[in-house]
Amino acid sequence: MRHYSPLEEVNLAAKLADLREDNYYNSLLLDSLIELLVEKGVISREELYEKARHRDGQVLLHNHHSSDDFRNQRHHSDAMGSSATLPPFL
């Protein structure tokens, strides 16, 4: 296992903070976009749920075909539990 210098640890922590901020910003934009599309009647929440479930199934099926990706799929399934829920913005 690699040991990091104090400066490297600080840099890693800063990168993680930046990623969290980017994730929050992207989630906020996505949530706003979904709300606008639903409010304007462009798409319903049910259609979004259906599409998300379909896309999630495609990703899991695709990952199953590769032994390296299969481990990622198993980790994803374990982390999400047996009945994965959709993100809060859906």
C-alpha cells in the first residue's frame, strides 16, 4: 500500500472537495431541468422512472459481460441493496 506525504494528502482532500462541489452543482442543474420538463408537460415522472430503470438495467447487463466490470456491478448491487432506488431528483 502506498503512503502519501502530508502535502499529497492535502491535495487529495482538496480534489475530493472539488468533486463533491461539482457533484452537487450537477445534481442541482439536473434536478432543475427535470422539474422544468415535468412542469411544462414535456415528460412525466413515470416516464423518467421507466427510462432510468431501463438504463440502469442496460448498464448492469453490459457490465456483466466483462469479468472486471462484473466486480464493479457486484459492488454497485451490494452498495445499492437488492432493490436499488432512484436518485432523489426522480
